[in-house]
Amino acid sequence: MGDSALRLEFPQAPRLAIQARLRALSFLLEADPLPGVMETVPAYTTLVVHYDPARLSYHQVVSWVRERIGRVEDSAARPPRRIEVPVRYGGDSGPDLEAVAAATGLSPAQAIRLHAERVYTVFLLGFAPGFPYLGVLPRQLRLPRRASPRPRVPAGSVAIAGSQTGIYPIDSPGGWHWIGHTPLVLFDPRRELPFLFAPGDRVRFVPIE
Amino acid sequence: MLEVLESVGWVTVQDGGRFGWRRFGVPPSGPMDWFAHRAANRLVGNPPQAAALEIGFGEVTLLAHRHLVLAATGVGYRVSTALWTFPLWTSFVVRAGETVRIDRTGWGNWAYLAVAGGLETEMLLGSRAAYGRAGLGAPLTGGDRLPVGRPSASLDELAARTLSAQSLLPYSPSICVDVIPGPHQNVFTAEGRRAFFESPYALIEPSDRTGYRLQGIAVERADRNELPSEGMAPGSVQVPADGQPIVLMADGGTTGGYPVIAVVARADLPLLAQLPLNAGAVRFRATTVDAAQARYRALLHVLDNAIQIEENPHRLAQ
């Protein structure tokens, strides 16, 4: 991946198992970093290791990572945290809820129940600082993205698209179906822990009035 | 202290970048043209990653509240005070109460203004690099006051230093940049790959610190399926369904789902950053990781050894 990043891909196994291994490897690499390695980014089937080519060559990074791949146990990953997210569904807090219900043949109450009964995993954070890609969404709720994105979705909006659900940490344009809103603050750079979520966290939505 | 009197375009504070937060979706930011940013810092005796002003597609007027040594670098800009126009890539003194103006004179997109001592604006997530979209610093406007740190030497010692002309990058409106072939080669047809590596592309709008949009012969994809999102690096050349490449720049997404046909070598990212909109052309040439890293290290070496002290009457006059 260019001259400043190493990309590892694990295409063979089922995704959830790969993800656990990728997170474990990422944790192992960051716990004992090689000077010149900046950071690692685990995703669905890949791990990217960003490094400074002024200090390290590609070959040095490859052999450092290779040495550690063998040592990865799934249990080496940080135990997942469990985070409950209160959500006000529908109305002004989730203007697409009615349309989602109509498109999936569910009642709004059924759609809420389906969305909130599952425990999701944070697969990765991206798109905007602290935006969690959460999966997997129950089949009955899966829809393609909106035909045209909204120019602005407020911070805290809970949305779904495809097999995933997510929460907008900052006011952003949004192409997902906006079904609810949480009062939690996902990103605050001045907070001791700036981000609410980390890769691997388990998340459950709790409906509130 | 340096006060912003007026700004047009994208005027931000940028240091070497914000690292360690990409897994949370925060891009590294930092300068669009790392060479010009680093050179500006070296000229005024700062550490290479110190915070400096970046001026993109615009201009800025500043007021010095005390005597300062400054250096402006970049392509297509001019730096002046009421009395003097100074050359780029050279350090100079401004006195308390003087105004400094940076404005555009020709092709090129980004200029840097470093101050001896560095800008000491607020650090957020370990960096002063502005990433306005997430509230990490904001574009500067009239009235903003920028604290300045302690210079590494006396102003006299730091003034009138210049980067030798032969050390400058070959900035041009028509460039050929080295790229390392990307991880998704099999997603493209042979014709698609040929188009990318053999035909020129133009930089078009909208292009910004997030990404540079290119236009040329479409890079045809054999496979239109979406890929699972994965980590991206600055310089990654993504190819969306329409085949027109987008190069991720300093504020580019940390993850993405478009296939990456190639990644621009660090050594050549500054040339791409300065490519004029709608008027220039870029060609891509495949290289290896080893060769790209060797070129990058050689550039750093040149830059760190190329600052000379200029003996000129202007210096004596001060």
C-alpha cells in the first residue's frame, strides 16, 4: 500500500473470525510498537500498518509484523466493551423511520424492536471521526442507501443502510436512512477519552421516549 | 504573536500531522506539500514538523506584534511587506507593527509561512494540524491571533537563509509522478490499467485537502462489486464506478471502499499537490516500494542539508 503503509489481507476465513484475529494482531502490534510505526487500522479483512519511511524500510516492517502474526491468539484482543446507546426513534429524531417501515413491510414499532434487539459489533470507525460501522443488521431491515443523500444529518443521528447501522458523530451529509437520535456524544476532542467507541466494542440500542 | 487581518481561501495551521487516531476515523491532516512545509520550518530554524500557516487557493494578510523571522515557501505565491517583496524559500525579518501579505501570482496551489519558534496554537489529539470538518482547529479568519514560540537562535542568525535553487523540487504544471501499484489490480481490466499508466490526467474541481479529482481516460473496472472498506493512506488513487480517479490527500478518509489502482510516492506528492486546476497534466509511472522509499530519504537528506546563509546587501542593510 504505497511507500508508507503495509497492508495485510486475510481473505479466507469467515469475516467475524478474521476480524477478531485482525484486532488481536493490531492490539499486539500497538502494545509493543516498533519506533517509526505510527499506527494500525483494522478493517473487515485487512489490517493497514502506517509507518514513517524516513525511519523504517518496507522490509523491516514486514519482518516485524511477520514475527508477530504467528503469536496472535484470538484471546489476545482487548475484551470487548459493552456499550448501551439510548435512542429516541422516529418523529423529528428519526424522520426516515416511517419510510423504512413502509419499504420493509414492517410497522414502525416492529422496525424499532428489530433494530434494538440485536447486539452489534463495531467493525470499524471511518467516514467521520468516531463514526462506528455496526453490524450486522437483521435481514428484514436491510435496504439500499437513500437515492439522494441528505446534505446535513445532525450529530447523534442513528441510521441504517445495507447490512449495517451507524451513528453520525458530527453534523455531516448522510446517505443512510435516519431512524433515530441518541443524546450520547460520540466525539469530543477535549474529553479524556475523545471517542465513545473503539473497534470490537459490542453495542446495543435502548429505545427511550 | 501573529495576527490574521484578512484571509481568502483555505488558510489553516498545519504541523507534521496528527497520528494515532486513524483507527477512530481521524485523518492525519498535516501539509498538502510536505516538502514546502518542511523547508519553511528549516529556513527559520524550527523542527521540521513545527506548526506553520498553510495558504491554499487564496491569500492572507498578517500583522506582526513583535519582531519575527519568517519564511514563505510554495508555488505560485508572493510574500511582501509594505516596503519589500521577498523571494520565496528565503527567511527574512519583519518588525513589530509591520504587515505581511501572501498572495497568488501564478499557477500552483499551496504556500507555507513558517515563523521562527513555530505557531503555538491549541493542540487537539496531540497535534495542531487543522481538520475543520471535525472541529479540530478551524480555517483562520480576520482577528485570529496566533501565539509564537521561542526561536531556536537569535533573529539575526535565522534571517536571510535560503534554500539553494538546485534543491527545489521540479514543480511544474505538467508532471510525471511515481506510483506504487495498488492492492486491487485484478479489479481493473488490462485496458483500464493501460489508460491509467499511459495517458495524462487533469486536476478538476471539486478538489481540496480531502481529495484530488482527476479527469482523463476512464480506468475501466472488470468487477463492479463494492469492496469491504479498508484502511487508506494519503496518495491512494481510488477509482469509483465512473473510472475517474480520486487521489486521497492530507484530510482524506482513513478507510474507503473503492479499489485502489496505485499509491502516489511520498517524494512526488508535493508535485501533485501543486498541480494547477484545469490547466495541468499528470502522468503516472510505476515504481517499487524500495525505489520510492530511497527517493524519499534522499529528498529529506537534501532538504536537511541545503539551507545556506545568504550573503547579500539586504542582510547588511538590516
